[in-house]
Amino acid sequence: MDWVRGGNLGHGSFATVNLAMPRRQTSLFPPLMAVKSCGVVRSSSLMNEKLILEALKDCPQIIRCFGDSFSYENGEKLYNVLLEYAPSGSLADKLKNTGDGGLPESETRRYTKALLKGLHYIHKLGYVHCDIKLQNILLGPNDSVKIADFGLAKRAGGRKENFSGCELRGTPLYMSPEIVTAGEQGAPADIWALGCAVAEMVTGTLAWHCSDVAGLLLRIGAGEEFPEVPKSLSEQGKDFLGKCFVRDPKKRWTAEMLLNHHFVSDYQDFDFNEETENKALISPTCPFDFPEWESPVSGSSTTFASSEYPPESGSWSMTPARRLQTLWIDQFPDWSVTEDWITLR
């Protein structure tokens, strides 16, 4: 594909990211993409990333890859990978723009659920991301989660080329105990990093507080400390992080198990498109069964619920199928009784 390089979006330790536009608009490629580029002599990680993204192409929570190419620019041969453009930046950017404090717990739950779906898919196909952090979680259209930066990713149980067995990969603040002590970097290490990311979303600060990386690695590997669990988090959220921060990787919950945890399973997420984004997501069972009504007098919001059903069975968060079940009764009408019939003309 013939494309044109645009403005700079960012850079990492070995690659730069720019906007990219196809020279000719076709239905095969979006009008805007991101291109990740580096010199050919140091392109092994970027080539590895492209291969893994192709293997994971069917997951909507993972950034899409549109192919690769070589180019000569400023006297250097570059290797380029064309990627899906995430217009809203990363979760780290969003957190920074919120100012003091973290994200609302409802947003944290939504992002965590989407992130878990992506991780479950990655692990199911036999890969490990190896560098889960908020900077590598991008936000696409409708604030959708896109896991990115697979430069350090590898096959589970394998070892990425060009790395020695004793070299640590990833970001120290997100590393699990087994990485520090034994160099083990499997799917459980991604879950530990996920827990650090969730804690950071809630508080707006890193899960570990330190200024000395070597000292931090010693605390993670040899100590009995855990990343700080936010006090403001709900009991469900604290329990969720407790399942992520298990020092023994064999006892740590998997992405599949965490998807069934109440912290994320109770959150009802919906896929929006142009036809549905302005429509009601769930039909009410009575005039008052709506999520919230705003009082014009006090300016506060009050929740009204149908008096026919207890909150656990008539809540707004129920699925359509479950709500239909609440309308079902076993009693059949007696059509032989005609005293109360009304004639309509």
C-alpha cells in the first residue's frame, strides 16, 4: 500500500509513531492510520510485533495491523508497520487529563472488563503481552479499549529472541514477583500488571510509591509487600485486586476467571453503532422503571424503580431476556368468565 507520513504521535525506546494516510482512499484502509517505524538494523522487535498482531487480528480489543512496508527516508532504510489509529490517545493520557484523582469506578470497571477480554484472547492463543500498562492501552472510537505495543510479547512458555534468560522485560512498576525472582513471564504476569493498572486508574497514581527502581525490585521479589489497594475502591473492587495480587502465579486468577468476577461481570456493557447509540438500551417494564430522573427542583438525581419487583430482579442493569422473565406468570386467564369483559366498537 502506498501511504504518506504525517505528524509525529510519539516515540518509544526503538521506534517512532506518526500519522499515516493512504495516497488513494479505498474501502480496504481507513483515511487515517498510525505508522510505527524504526531502522531496519534494529527492527526485530517491531517485526515480532507485526507477526503477533496478525495472529490476534480477530479481537476487537487489540489494535489492528494493516500491513508493513520498507522506506528510505533521510538516508536510512526504515521498517514500517501500519496500525489502527486511536484518536483519543492512551488511558494514561486520559488519566492525566482528569487532573487530581482517578477515574470513576464505573469507568474503571468498563475499561477493566474490555482489557480482560483482550487479555483472555491473547492468552487463549498462547501469547503473553509482557508490558501491560496504561500507556499501552489506547482508546479508539466510542472510548473503546485497544491493547497496543506488542514489541515485547512472546509465546507463552517461550523466550523472545535477542533477550538473555536473566534480562527483565517490561516496566518495573508493573512487574510480578516471579519475573523478578525467576525471570518467569507467563500469562499470570500480565494479570499482576493488570491489577497495577486498575489500581492506578482508581487513584490516578502508580500502585507502587518509590524513587529507587533497584529497591522496588527487591521489595517485589524478596519482600512480602503488595501494590497498594485503593481505600476508595468498593469491596468488589478490592476483592478483584486481591485475586490479581497473589504472589504465587499458579494461584493467581486467570483472565477468564476474572471476567466472571462481580467487579466486571455485574457491569453491563453495550456495543454502540450509528443506529443504536441514540436509542434506549433496555426497554422499561413500567413507566417508572428508568435508570435515573433529574429533579428540576433540587438538581439531584433520584432513582425510581417499579414497586412490583424487588431491586435485584427489576434493576435497570438486567438483560432484556431476564426482564422478560419477570413479566411471565404461570397463571392462565379464565376466558369463560365474561362479567368483566368490555365491548369495544
